[in-house]
Amino acid sequence: LLDPPCSALGLRPKLQIDTKSAKELLKAADYQQKFIRNAVSLLKVGGSMTYSTCTINTLENEENVKFILKEFPCMRLESLSHLPGLPGLPDKGLTEEECHKIRRFDPTDTSIDTMGFFLAKFQKVC
């Protein structure tokens, strides 16, 4: 399980009010990529990695999935479509099929009472 530090934009109730600038959000995604690099290097062939955040920020979610797939061709995205939640958001660098393999939990989704968080599962195949 890779649950790197994130912007926590999905937490509720948000007890601490703070303003995240675009620069701070970019820094969070960049910082997470350091964790991703280390996690992938430690993962054995055949091993699984679940990437999770407690944010609704696409830079830290869908775009980090895109980063993993681009930077690490040995990582294959596994389907989580059997789980509740919504598919990934379109137009963030993932194919429609890839979007349907990941799970996004949105606190504004009235069909499920949840905080905002994100899940993607990978298997190292080489």
C-alpha cells in the first residue's frame, strides 16, 4: 500500500481551514512521485501496489496514475471496477479503459456517504 502525504482535499469535516495554491498542489504531486519511484523499485516482479490518497485533486490522483504508467512500463494497471465508487475523471491523460479501472470517491456523490479519496492498483509484471 502506497498512501503518500497528500493535500487532503477530500477530508471532511475539514477542521483546519487553509488555502492551497496551485504551486502547493503541484508540489504535493511531485513529492508523491518520489514515494512512487521508491515503492516501484522495492516491489518484486509479480507484486502488487495499491496507490491511495485522501484528496480529490486530479494532479495527485489520475495524473500520478498516468505518471506511473509512463515512467514504469513494467507496472500494469489492475481493475478495481468491482468496488464501489466512481471511475477516474476523463481528460487527465488516461484512456477511458484506464479511467474505469481506478476508483474515485467524491464527497459530493449522494449515492455513497464518503470523504474524498482515490484508489488505483498496479502489478509489477517485469
